[in-house]
Amino acid sequence: MINAAVLGSPISHSLSPRLHMSAYRHLSIAGNYESFDVPAGSLGEFLKDKGNAWTGFSLTMPLKEEVLSVAQVIDPLVKRIQSGNTLVRQGDSWSLYSTDVLGFQNAWSKENSTKPKSVLIVGSGATARAAAAAFDDANTSISVLHRNLDREKSMQSSVTVATMKFLPWKFIDEFYASDLVINTTPKAVLDSFAHELSRKPNGTFFDVIYNPWPTKFAAAWSETGSAVISGLDLLIAQGIEQIRLFSGLDIDGEELSTFLKGELTSK
């Protein structure tokens, strides 16, 4: 039986419990999945009395970096991007993984048959590093639009073969020219650029936000006729990978994704 939960703060808005419980029922898995409000700096204390009765935990903001200090076994990808979102109990220790990277890749490939050659990432935090790793390819150039110069080294370390450049915080031509634009900033941050969109962009806009939806920027992008991938698509894609880790089952991801999209968009 799976016994798991999502941790973060704030957490009341999270769709993860609904996603996981819907998936467990659909897959005939015995399981329970809840949520706990765990503020920054308190993850270690929270885990002190969480032993083998727990299968694992999903991590959301602000815990994706903090969790590296409490996990005993850390996946190499997590070490590279310095971000993890999935703790799995293995024996008497916690193992840390990132399903965000594969989540980005799967959400993209669900709608696109080729890899993007030019990617603009807005933001440079933990989710941005996962996005960069997801599209790390020798034939891909990545631009990062951000405001925190201290994060440039960790962003650069998240890729191994893609080229990367950093851009100051302003609306730029890369929004129109890039094959893929990914917003990893908190809700409303990018909305100030919505009025700047004056023509149809070349590529797809991928927003990690799913509540509220659509964001002002996503709506403006969609109105031009260009493609949009929502944060719900990412939530589902990375959630399916978490279910694989928690259950150990070989899951038909495409079928489960279609089912969960219907479940989570119904009232």
C-alpha cells in the first residue's frame, strides 16, 4: 500500500492529492495521499518521526532545494540541478529524485515530435534548473531571462551540452523567436509582459503555473494563435513519474495522462 503526501507552503491549493488518489483508484492501487503545510526550514523536523510507514513524499516550493540537506541518497541528476521533488523511503533512508525533468520532457513530447532548438527560460530558481536539464541537448541553445545574478552559476551547471546565455529582465525578441518559452516564475510575475505581445510568436509557451489558469500572459499568448502548454500538463507528467517511483509498477503513462487530464479539469 502507498502512503504518501505532498509537502510545501502554502499547500492548500495543491492538486497533487486529487491527482494521486485519482490515479490510485484508476490503477487499482491501495493507497493514501494527503498534504502537509511544511514551511521553509522545517523539513528536517517534519521528517524526524516519518519512518517506514511512509512510502514517500512529493516536494513543492519552498522545499526543492532544502530537501537536499535531509536526504541520505541523492540521485545524480538531483545533484546536478540542485533540486529534488520526490523522496522515496528505501530501507531506513530517504532517497531523493527529480521527476520535474522527465515531466518537462514528457509534457513537451506529448504535443511535439521534435526537440526544441531554441529555449527561453524565464526565471532561474529550482524549477528553472529542472527545465534547463530537461532540454539539455547539443543542438539546443538556452537563454535565461532573470533578475538574480547569483543564480547564474547553478543554472549553467544544470546543463552539460547545451549552450546557455543570460539576459536582463525585460521583454525581448527571444519571446517571439524561440521554439519554446518556459515560465518558471511565481504567479503574476510574468503577467506584466502580457501587453507587450504584439504579434504571433514562433514557438510554444509552457507555463508551470496551473492556478490561476490561464495566466494573463498565457491568455495573451494563446490569443495570438500560438501553442500553450499549461502547468497542469507538467503536474500530471511529473506526478505519473512519482507514482512509478512510489508503486514500482510499469504504468502506461499516455493512457494515465489522458485519464488524469479529464479528472482534473472536471468540476
